[in-house]
Amino acid sequence: MTKVGQRGNGRGHITETPDVSHIKNVEVSHEVSDVNVSPILKFVAGLTLLIVVVYVLVLVLFIYLNHREVKKEPAPGPMAMSEQERLPPEPRLQSAPGFGVKLENGQSVDLQNREPQAEYHVIRDQWDRVLKEGVKDHSGNIVALPIEEAMKKVLEGEGLPSRTKLLTEEGPGWRPEDYGIDMPTAASSGRMTEKRKQ
């Protein structure tokens, strides 16, 4: 027996792997490839198919049980609140249920689960429509003209009304004194008033 620091048989250190290439055993051999690929691929395909079948069966079972529970649920009572009544009070957060914009024509636009800028885009579209088409009342008659038409009418017509024009006409409010305010006089200790200019 040799010790760790000593050389045995003069062939080298004990921790070195000896050369055994000269040893031949004809009865023992191995293949270059021990793995057969086709059974592995068949197993993977079968496992995938089994997963899909189980998923579909569980999904069908879930849908069936869900419909069964919905049928068991009793109808709401006559005093139960509707979906609209259950919503939180205004103003609502942008992502909250029932969030939307009520336009001037009374139409409501639901903006739940949309981008944060959706409210601005809806309002901006309404403003653009008003600027191009004018303001309409509930019956569809134009109450205010679009800006372009109003500017054309001002340029073609008499112009804008002015205060001096209104003051020269006869009628209530045509005198400058009618535009004064009643102020208490100093001589009457506040008991009497006089008209003063603003």
C-alpha cells in the first residue's frame, strides 16, 4: 500500500487517473446514442393532448355549474335598487363604474375602462360641433350661430350694438341718470338718497 505523498510503482501520483486504454472487454459495449427520440415525442404529444382535453372538460364543468347557480339565484325584490341607483354619487373617478360624460343635448357617454384622455376628447368633439354647427335647442332649431357665420353677418350688416346707440333711443333707460345708483346723502344722515354716477 502506498501513502499519499509517495510514488507507487514509479508510475506517478496516486490522485492521477491511470491510463486504461489498453484494457479491452469484447462482451461489454455501448451505443453512441442511448436515447430513442420518437417515444419521447409521442409522450409529449400525448401529454399536451391530455392537458387540452382536461382544460376543455373543466371549462365545460365550470360553465355548467355557473349557469346552474345563476338559475338558483332568486329574482330581486320590488324594493331592490337598480344598477343605476347602486352607483356611487357624482363626481365619479375615471375608472369607477358608471363614469361618463353627460353632453348638453342630454346624451350620456359611458367612459368606463377607457384611456384617461377620453373625457377630454368627448368634450372637445362637442365643442367643435358647436363651433361649426351652432347651438341647437331641444327641437333642433339653431339658437346661436357658428362663429364663421356670425362674423360674416357682423361684417355684412350694421355691426355690433353699442351703448351710445342704446342711450339715444327713447324709452326706459335712455337717460344717463337711469344708470346711476341710489346713495344716501350726507345732509340727511342717510335717510334720503340721490342718484350718483357709477
